[in-house]
Amino acid sequence: MPDLDPSFLALPMRELADAALGRARELGVTHADFRLERIRVGWLQLRDGKLDSTSDSEDLGLAVRVIHEGAWGFAADIARTPEAARRLAEQAVATAKISRVLSDDPVTLAPEPTYPDATWVSSYEIDPFEVPESERVARLSELSERLLAADGVDHVDASLMHVLENKFYADTAGTSTTQQRVRINPNFTAVHVDRGEGKFYSMRTIGGPAGRGWEYLRGTGWDFDAEIAELPELLAEHVKSPSVTAGSYDLVIHPTNLWLTIHESIGHATELDRALGYEAAYAGTSFATFDKLNTLKYGSGVMNVTGDRTVEHGLATIGYDDEGVQTKAFDIVRAGTLVGYQLNRHMAQAKGFGRSNGCAFADSSGHIPLQRMANVSLQPDPSGPSVDELISGVQRGIYILGDRSWSIDMQRYNFQFTGQRFYRIENGRLAGQLRDVAYQATTTDFWGSLEAVGGPATYHLGGAMNCGKGQPGQVAAVSHGCPATLFRGVNVLNTVAEGGR
Amino acid sequence: MAQVQEFVEQALQLSTVDGCVVVAEEHTETNLRWANNSLTTNGQMTSRAVTVVSVAGESAGVVTRSVSTPDELATLVKASEAAARDATPADDFAPLVEPYDTDDDWDADPATTSVDVFARFAPELGTAFKQAGKNGRLLFGFAEHQMSSTFVGSSTGLRRRFDQPNGRVELNGKSDDYTRSVWAGIHTRDFSDVALDAAIEQLNTRLDWAATSVELPAGRYETILPPGAVADLMIYAYWTASARDAEEGRNVFAGPNGTTRIGERLSTLPLTLRSDPADPRLACAPFEIVTASEGGLQSVFDNGAPVTATSWIDNGRLANLARTRSWATRTNAEPRLFIGNLMLDGKGSASLDDMVASTERGLLLTCLWYIREVDPQTLLLTGLTRDGVFLVEDGTVRGAVNNFRFNESPIDLLGRITEVGRTEYTLPREWNDYFTRTAMPPVRVPDFNMSTVSQAS
């Protein structure tokens, strides 16, 4: 496992934390936490194999959050001196005083053991920032050129985002943690253009982002070379494929598509802050309201969903959250019934959960920790079927791979998703690609129609780097694992017909 | 001169490569957030980002750091130069912008904001919480004020600076059983013009309308879209309006036989979609500020280039697409740089209320939400209605209708609009994290595609 970056460790984090927390104590807080965070983001974009955009951006700053007379206060700045840290504590207390006038319930936090001097580093081999940009560009360019050389590929977009995240956290209870994570998101899109007709078609790689390093582009965790080799032929078939007839279909959904459906219809719906209304004006609320805990029939009996901040290579995986809580795995849906929520310490205390399950997270020092999503994953059946076996049980259906368009309502009922590839299933066999498919459903109907989950061999960890939540807006990276799955009788729309054509 | 301008000058002095542009932003922001008639979070933040674009030959190294000392600045310049020397030629290379005359006050201190901007608003909000509680209603929302001072300095001698204030208020009102929900949004430069009372009154009116609920099935409905909903649809079309993508045949603005749709009539109504950095209420930077090139829409090589009022759609015809200086050179065309505001005007005079009054039967929307692209070929977008769909019959609101998922293309809609109201300043609901400065009219669409019903309330 890699070491903590010495350049981050060289920052005067303890001196700043002592200054801020000491000043906060003097001002009479019941809790204060200090974060020093450095988030470095690399971005490359190539158009037709040529470098179109490059950036290497770092955000570095400190934040103090306090509970003063029962009210939250928060302040963030970039100046890294003890004086500035003390001033931040004063600002945070000043904002708490404004909050107190406008808030009802005093804030108290769920108890948590203290973890002095804890460290944690994510599981990766090579920090992409350690790879020269020329080498990163060369790899993207090489794969782009292979696509461009193929018949029927007129344009290629390639992009690579990678992040090195360092967090130092300390609180007045005595916890201090120093953590480091790396994540990477390579994407390649092949485009076919029919200039005569004025039409265009595209297909993107489906590996998605991962909590891995540069090794991900060299074949560890995903075989981009193999996928790039297949993509032109798959795109050519897509271009010639018939448009779907709208109606009810059985769906076999590959994990590269279903992860996003899980994210939207389970992940967000089981965030307790949404269920309690804290996000009502923005991200929305949830149909899975708190009174339905342990009774709501979320889906069929084969549906088992966990929240997890410990899975290796998970994008939301970390050792300790931004409230000093040690992370763990926990049940959200067991045998189809809602049994848990994602929590922070305030909500865990307010709703009697005892301890938090470690889901408080800020995307940078400039922002307050919110309840953010764990890696929420659908569990496979230990003796479950293969993809072929799932397909063999379908008379008239569609097999869906790769995510594309997504949208869901503010209570997480009605969703609509498209994908990268769709295959018609006829009498238990694949019968060529289809086009213009979107599936649309209401969350509990959809999960209620889940007939079978595949075996562990069909399991894949998908995910996103750009999950948005909160005001001011914050982004978070999160993974979702799932096996291949079979759903019966799902509403399929034709997107061309939806456009009125 | 403050530290940030000195950093720009020092970085340029340290530069040893063929060209260098420094973009330095000092940013302060403050916010209040509330739920269930109670403040939930607040904060004030200060940040600085210094971006150094080093140019070696036709290659660029673009590095951004939160610089706070001269040593860190020197490290940043070196990192940017190393990246430039290591890079392959940039596809969007263009010569750096030469100096020209400006009225900018380069030396003035960066503008800032603080929690004091809420001095009048916060107590009014407290009063509104109490009043809502008495009426069995709940308020949720967010108020934010940001100030960014951006300094662009180039090795060509160009110096430009711009102070961008940006404020927004989002108000969500609900009945205390959460079954009724309405929304109002306000864009402001400094909070002096925020009329919270009027906005709360609007919420209360709409919550009263929702006392009667009407269930309607999916289908195509005559629909009045308010200015904010129109803004959200037009912003997506604007973000897609890359001349390069169109000329390569791969966006909705591509035409048959290798052409683009520039010149095509998109609407028989006199609709004009334009951006103007000099609009008094929506003023934005009159020059390009880019810290990372963006897929054919914006280029770091264009930093500091003047941007002037541009019509994207002129009297119903597609007139211009966004064109970087690099792509303009390659296509023998004039550059059309991306601008940070967007206005639609159709020479209409009717207010939203007037349009409701003249409706025989139709739906009045409050806003659109979770808008995502379904089919780039037609720019088909999907999304939800949110916080109030109202049935209008014989010019009167009859009650609140269930929410719907829609599937519509903004480009297609332009050709189907039958009535355009009076343009007003508005806050888009969906995209106001990224794009706030808009002025739009309410519009009437005779056959808006409400594809499926959403149970969300």
C-alpha cells in the first residue's frame, strides 16, 4: 500500500488544529472539528487523438466547524497560519450565533470512540500524478488512434480524470485522522457520423471510474484494450440496428448499467437527511420516509442491499468520515424490506440509532460535511445464475449494458434510464442490437419485479465521480456493486417517438 | 495593489517559456440554508485559485493552485512550465491575446462579500419562519451571495480584471404534511432588491391553489412554461451550441450534407436568444476567463479576449454557435466566445398572469428538474415537473395536478411555441449552481410531452 504523501504531511496540520480547536474551546463550544484538505484533480481531454484540454488543479484549505450553544457554525479559508486558524474558529462561532437565533432544536452528536493519530490510505498501485502527462496522453492517444483507424469511426473523444485526495481531521474529543485516496475515471467514446443524413451515433466504454490508480489503464481491474478492440464493431451494429417498439419487456441488466439505477433509486432514497427534509428544497426528499423503517417493502425477496465505506477500490471507501467516525458496512434492504439509512452523527443521535454509520462527508475544506452516500450495493446470490442463464429464462426481453442518460424525481419514485447497448432477447437468446431504448418505472414497482440476481461471477463495481448534493453544491465519488439481474415486465419507451418524430 | 495582483505580476516575471497567461481568482461567499422553518447550516468561505497557462511552442501546461505564498507561486509556475514542455501540441492552440485599451481598475483591492450581506434578509427570514409555523406551513431553502474578483494577466502585456457578484435565493414552501409543495427563486447581485415578503406571498397563493388536487394522466398538454423553466431548457441548448461539434456533424445543430443549421428558421415567432455582458442586471465578464479548455466551447488560449453581445438565435433563425479563436481560424470564421448570461426575447407583452387568464384549458408549471440528455441527435431532454403543476380552466387555476416526467427537445420546442410573454429576469431552478444570469419570457406550448406520471409531491 502506498505511503501518505510527504508533501501533505509536511503541512503544519497539528499546529493549525491546536490553534483552531484551542480558540474554539476558549469560546465555549461543545464540539469543534478542524479539517485541512488538499484535493488535486487532473484532467485530460483528447479529440480525435489530439490533446484538447489539460489541467492540474489543486484546492488546499482549512475549515472549522463548531457546535456553540447548540447551533452549528462553520468557516473556511486558505490562509495556513495559527492566527488564521484561530480567526476561523472565531468566525465559526460567530456564524453559530446567527444560526442559533433561527434554529429550533439544539444539536447533539451520537457518541463515537476517539481515534488519536489514525491513518488510512486507499488501495491503489500508482498515483496517476506520478505518471508524466506525456505518458498519460500517449496512452489515451494510442487507444483513440486504434478506434479512429476502424471503419465507421469518424470521431473519438477520450478523457481522463484522476484525483489525489488528502484529508487531515481533528476534533475536540481527541480524534485525529490523516487519510489519502486516489481515484481515476477514463472514458472513450467512438462517434459515427452520417454527413449525408445529418445524423450521428456514439458508443462509450463502460468500465467507468474506480478507486484505483494508473494501473487501471494498464489492465488491472478492467481491460480497456479488449474493450477498445470491440467498440467499432459494436458501434457499427448499433448504427444499423432497428428502433425498439415501445412496450413492456423483461430486462436483463448488466451491472455497468444497473449501478446507476441503484444509485438513484436506492442510494439517494435511503439518505436519512433526505427522508427528514433537510434536502427538500434542492436534492429532494424520499418516498422511504422514516416511519417506514423495517416495514417498507422496497423490492422482491431476492433484494439485499448494503451500504459500505470499506469495500476495496470503492469510490466512497475511506477509513474515517468527516466527523471522526470509523467506517463500516451496514444493511439497507434485507430480503426486500427497508432496514437502514445512511447517517451522520447528528441524525444518528436525533433518531436513536446509537452510533453513526460514517456517512458524513465534505468534498473540500470549503464545504460543510453533509450526509453523503456510501458504496450502496446489491448483493449477488452466492449460487446465482450466469448472464447466459438469466437470458435463457426470457422469452421477449432486452439485455442492457452501460449507463448513459438518467433522471429521477425528487422523491425517488419515477425514473428513466437509457444505456450504451441494448440487445433484443428472443426465446432465451440474444437476437441483435436495438436502438432508442429507455426504461422507465416507479422505484418500488421496479425492485418488486426483480426476479433473479446473478452469482458472484457476474458482480461488478460501477460508479460515478460526480454525484451532486447540497447547497452550496458538493460533488462526491461513489461506487455501486451489483450482479447481473432479471426484471420482469418493465415499461420501455422509444426515445425517438418520445421526441415526437 | 493587493497580494493577488502581485502574484499575477510575479508569475509572469518568473515565466521562462514562450508565453504565459495567469488567471487569479479571489472568491468569497456566504450562505444560509434552512429546512422545516429552521436554519440548518450556514457559513462563510474565502478561497483563491491561481491558474498558470504556460505556452511552449503550441503546447500548453495548465496548473491551478490555492497559492498563499511567493514560494508556492514559484512552484506553481515551474509545474505549469514542466507540463507545457512535456505536452503534445494543443488542438486548440491560438496566439495569446494582445493588449488593448480597457477601463479596468487593475490595482483596486479585490471585491469581497460577507455574512453582513444578509443583515436585512436574515431577520426577515426569521419572521417568515414564525409566520409559516403559525399557518401550518414549512419553509425550506437557500440564500447565497458570492463575489469573485478575477485578474487575467498575459505575457503579451494584457491585463484585465472583473468583479462578479452573484446572489440567489431559493424558497420552497410546503404544507406541514408535505403533500403540497411550491417554489420561488430570485437572482440578485447584492440582496438589496430581494423582496422576501412578495416571494412568500407568491408561495402562499400557490399553496392555496394546491388545496384542490386533480389527477391527470400522462399525455400531451397545452402548457405554460414560466421564465425559469424556459431558462433551464435554453441553458442546455446553449451549452450544446459548439460550432465545432456542429461542423463535425455531431450535435443537434449539424445539418444534412455536411452543413450546419446556422441560418435555419427554428421558430416562426420573432424569438431572439442572445448574450450580452453589458446587460445592467446580468452583467458578466466582458472578456474570456477560462481555467481549462472545454470541448470546443472554450479555450485557455482565449483568456482575456473581449466578448461582445452576441445573438445565438436572431428573430427565429439560428444565427451563431460558440466558436473559439482557434476553431475560427481553422474555419475562416469570426470567433464567437461563450458568454456568462443568456436572454430570450420574443417581443411579447403578456405577463404570466395574463397568459393564465387567456388559457381555456392547460397546465401552468412552476419549474423543471433533473434535466438530462436522452438523445443528442435531437437534443431530447428528460426531466420532471416540480413544486407545482396547476390546471388552468377558463382563465382560472382550478387546482394542483400530479407531477410528470417530460421528454422534450428545447430546439424542437422553439418551433412549437404559440405564444411568448414578456421577458423578465429569472432564476433557473435546475442549473442555478452553474448558471444564474438569465432573462426569459413565459411561453405557451400547445402539446408539451408529459411522458409518464410521477408520484412525487
